[in-house]
Amino acid sequence: MGCFIPLLAIISPRLALFAVWLFSDLLSRAFDDWIVPLIGFFLLPWTTLAYAVMWSVSSNGVEGFEWFIVILAFLADLSSYAASDSRRRSA
């Protein structure tokens, strides 16, 4: 299971989030309620997955360099939206 989720995340972050939700309690530990991961599943899947993983890495929540990883995931989400928008405009 340790290598399966990262490989799944490369293919599809939403599929990886679903697998994390199904097979572990990582999302319930990182988020207080269910609405934030649900919104993250649809809008910002890389960011949601990175935040949950960074939350599990540290003992005091997300802090320091871990925020850099979450910001990189946020930029990956934004770039996927920008790429789909540019493909839509060119077609």
C-alpha cells in the first residue's frame, strides 16, 4: 500500500484521494469535517492530497517546508486548469 498511492497519484490525484479515503484514515486526521475534502476532491485534488500527506508527516500539523509542498500542489492544480483553458481556446 505504501507505493501504490503515490503511483496512483501520478496517474490521477482524484483516484488517489478516493483510495486514501477508502483504505486509510488520513483524510479524517487531516481535516475536521468531510466537506473540505469533498470540495478539494472536485476543485483542488493535488492540494488536498498534499495537505493530507503533509499533515500525516508532521506531528504538529502542516508547518515550515511542508507548506512549500502544499503550495507546489496548489500551483499544479492551477496549471492544470490553465492548460485545459488554453486547449479549449485553441480548439
